[in-house]
Amino acid sequence: MDDRPMYDHPGFRPNPYNPHAWIIGEPEIGEGTWIGAFTVIDASGGLRIGRGCDVSCGVHIYTHSTALRCVSGRAYDAIDRQPVVVGDHVFIGANAVLMMGVTIGDRAVIAAGAVVTTDVAPATIVGGVPARPVGRVEGEGAQVRLVTGDR
């Protein structure tokens, strides 16, 4: 049995964010961004995460898809790739999934468990599968608040 810690595995190379995060490729990650444990950060198709973001535990960010390759019986032999862009001061809740090609605007909130398949406007709260707008971020600094449809 191999006695190396799990983060020494080639797929879990050391990173400055979390030893239990799987970071693939070379993402651009802004200053002050926190990444939780058990995340999958796929930058193989290009990934920028802005400043001051929180990427909660269990989040998956994908910049590639093999769906067409699979369902075509490998006749479609490409792996599709599109970059993901996450703005500044974005909160991504636990176990959320961001699919390839999406752009998340500054100060957006992605609810726990949401699956983001389309772009999210700045200061918008999204939730659900697929993710849809459910509220907005209002105010600045210490006066900021999250406003949802039930308030």
C-alpha cells in the first residue's frame, strides 16, 4: 500500500487553497479567494475566478464536456471545452455545479446545490436545477443584504 498522503497523488497536487481540492489545469484565481474541501476545479478549458470569492465545500466547476463523444459511440472524437468566468466577490454555495461556458457576474450568490447552466447577472441570487434567479444582492459594505422572493 502507498503511504503517501492523498494530496500527493498526481490528481491532487499541492495547491495554495486547500489540500483536499482537486485543481486541474492552471486557473487564474484572484486574491483573497477561499476554496473549500472536496471541490473539483477544472481549468482545462480556461477558468478565471475573481477576487474575494468563497467557493464552498463540494463545489464542482467544469470547463469541459465529453457528453457528445460518449453518446456518439466515440464517432465525435473531441472533448468540448469552454472557459468559465467568475466575477469578484461571488459566493458559491456547497455542492453547487458550474457548467462549462458560464459567466458569473460580480457579487452574485449561487445557492447550495444549484446547477448553473447559463450566465448569472451581477448581484443576482440563483438557485435550483437548473439554476434560476431567486433574488438579488442589495446595498454595499456593511449595509449589504440578500433579498429573495419570500421577503
